[in-house]
Amino acid sequence: MKIRSKHLEGAEVSWFAPICNGDTDFLGEMPHQYKSNWENASNILLTADKLGYRNILCPSSYQVGQDTMTFVSAVAPLTKNINLLAAVRCGEIHPPMLARAIATLDHILKGRLTINIISSNLPGTEMESAARYQRSREVIEILKQAWTQEEIRFKGEYYDIQLPSEPVKPYQQNGGPLLYFGGYSPPGVDLCAEHCDVYLMWPETEEKIQGLMQNMSDKAAGYGRTVDFGLRVHMIVRETEDEARAYAQKLMSKLEVEKGKEIRERALDAKSYGVSRQAEMRNLADMEGFVEDHLWTGIGRARSGCGAAIVGNPDQVLNKLNRYMDMGIRSFIFSGYPHLDECKIFAKYVLPQLKTFSLPQEQGRIPQEEPLSPLGAGERK
């Protein structure tokens, strides 16, 4: 298996900014104090920055929450060290204008911008999977032309564009921000293999994750490329395993079956192949919801997407992460309920024990080390 940053030891450890509603202390409930707003979401992001996380996912959703690009632009000047992973729904913004917006954000962040490419249906529309990924492919190709060439010259199924690209050049001048991508269908895998830098996966058994990684490596090799691998997973870590398991059960203690089903089915991606794989994983779990050691699927009863958590004491969680890194995973995006509390707990118990970095922009380049805030709990070792 060929991995883009195989030469790097450790991983990019990221947190999650809940700019879409969903933060809570009991799954299935939506307490007012956790409602997605500027104050709550920016507080979580800035706390993650101070604590030493290397990146943070700012997701995208139409039905609930805040606008991703607006939020990222507002919070960017307030950050010190952390990268921002902004989710972009392809087709939502005309590609040349999207290229300009991303380039502007990249300059505000002095190169600390990364992009999560989303190929979901746009609100109120329905497209077949292959068509959505073809549209995303065209968007990415236009972005790259805008960032690296003096002129955009593109003719495809969805866009026919010819115009000068000045001054749409990002701060990161060797190709623009890293592109993170998550998708399981063959057209999605092919798109990532050809154009993206980090393949994001949802939690599954280690055997199935290994299979996904091998398949992506083979596809990327067909384009003469390599990609890095990332895992988006929830986190519950406590001083003891018993405490961690007890907290997992507490999270589920007020969830009614029908309410969980309603939450899962209202998402725009509720019928996607990736979501079906999460459902299959839950069906294989034991009576307590564990599908393998320390991987708990209970969260998926109230979520359509990423539906499992790593649960255990600090040593158990660290060992699980080391196993993933040994497999070749170089990026983690963690979250927990409530997000601010769990961000602090993970930073206390596990983050200081991890060697962390920001993924390099180009293959073979060792990422530049930058000093952390003195308030940081985990030093960049």
C-alpha cells in the first residue's frame, strides 16, 4: 500500500466545530445551551486551537446550522496555530467564484486552510451518484486551473468556462489547499484517487478500513498518485474503561428508538452507500454496541453519518490510535458530546502522548513546525 505521507510518524489530530446543530449531552435531545451559534461554535474552535489540535472540521449542512464559508472567514483571524478544514458542497457556488473565495480565505489564514470536498445533493435537488461526482470533478479541475494557471479554459458536462484567472491565486502557491474527500461509491473513489489529497473514512472494523485503504491506493496508483488517509470518529475517553463505558451508556439513556430513526433519516445523505455501511456495522455489534475492541456503534443510532466512537481509558485509546497509524492513517477528526467538554478531556488524557503535525501540502515536504500557544495541553513533539 502506497501512502502519501508514509515517511511521517504520528498524525494530524483534528477536532470538530459543530456549526451544524447536533451538539448535546444526551443523544436525541437538542438543549438550547448547545444550539449552533457563533458564540458556541467559535468557542469550541478557539479552544481546540489553544489546546494543540492541528486542524478542525467546519462542516456543511443546509437544513440546520451556519454557513461554512462565512463562519470560517470570521473566525480565521482569531486563530493562532490551527488549520481550518472548510467543507465545500460542489455545485453550490459557481467554480470561478468559489476559487476566489477559497483563495481569499487562504490568504487570511496564511496558508492554514484545507478543504473538505462534498458531493452530496444540493438542497431541493436529486442527482445520481455518478453525475454528482462528475460535477465535483469538474469543480475541482476548474479550481486547480484558477489557482495554478493564468487562464481557466474548461469545457465539461456541467461547466463551459473561459476567462482570465487573475487575481485568484491562493497563499499556498504549489497547488492550493489540501483537498480532503470522503466517499465510498466507485465514482467517488475514482474522483479522490485522481484529484484529492486525503481520503476520509468513517469508522468500521480494522479489516474493512484496511480494505478501503488498499482499494484507494490501487486506484490512485493508476493515476500515478498517492493519497493520505484520514478517519472521522467520535471519542469517549475517561480515566478508567468502566467510566468511559458508563458515559457511553449515559449518552444513549434518553434516546427513543423512533427519535433516533427520525434523526438518521432527515439527513440529505441518509440513503448513501457510506451511511448503509455504518448501518451494517451496527448490525454486527455485540449486545453493548461494540463491533470490535473499544469501537462502540451506539452513536449511530442517532446519526446518519459517522456512527461510532472509540471508547476506553487513555492507554486503550492511545493503543487503538497507534494501530490505526500503523495501518497508515495520517489524519484523525475527532468529536464528542458535548463537543467543548470532550475536546478538553481528550486534550488532557491523550493528545500530549501523540506526535502530531499538519499534513504537508506536497509529497515529500516535511511540514513546518510552529510553536504552540503556552496554554496548549499537547506539545507538537
